[in-house]
Amino acid sequence: MMALLYNLVAFSDKAIRKNSPIAICLIVNISYLSTTFMPNVSKVYMYYILAELITIGCIWLAYRLFFTSKPYAYYYVLTALSINACLHLTVHIDIWELGNVEPWWLWDLYTYGVNTVDIIVILSFIIWRDFLGLCRIGRFLKASLAPKKVGDNG
């Protein structure tokens, strides 16, 4: 919520509106707010997975339809929400499909992983930079995995 307020204030400066992640921040805040009031159901992790996937879809669609450039937060948030969805899925499978009731390292990984990823999302809304090099790594992988053209000596 504080990151949204920060971005609302920063958005008032016309010089930095182009790189503002305000739309992503708003969509993520609505998503997180919607899961706060979720009923206490037995298979809550499935609702979290669904919320993460809907949020990813809304962000992707918003930037596909309404924006020409993507801020760094776009890539950070989509990556973070994908990681969170995977973590929710693994814990759901562990508890509800495999019937595990004893805590083990996966539950610790889930707890620390989800919270760390959420902190990274918040930081991406405040810093507005590629502070972990995620975009740089993505560009490197894209260039490395691109098919070589005939006649390239690389």
C-alpha cells in the first residue's frame, strides 16, 4: 500500500510518468487486497494460485493494450508472481494431494520464498531500476538462445 502511495505521488511529476509502474502497482494492490478478505477455506493455496495467475493476466493484458513501454517492475512482478504461484502449487500438492501434515524444509522454503518475493515486488515499485539484474539476464538469455543467422561468425 505504501508503494502505491509513493507511486501516486511520483506520478504527479510529468517528467517521470513514462517510466512509472503505477498501473502494475495498482493491479497488484487490488490483487493482494482481494486475497486478504478471502474466506478461511481448506484449500486456500488454490485460491492464491488463481489470484496470482489472474494478476499476471491483468498486468500482461494492461501492458499489451494500453502501454508502449514496460518499466522494470513489469518484469520483476511477472517473475515474482510466477514464483509465488509455483510455491503455492507445491505446498498445495504437499498438503492436500500427498496428505503431508508434518512441517519440513519445503514449508520453510515457502514461507521465506513468498515473503522474499513480496519484498522484491515492493522494492521494484520503489526503486524503478533493474536492481537484481533480472532484465540484463533476460536480454543475455534472449541473445544467447536466438537462432544464429546464416553467415554469422559468432
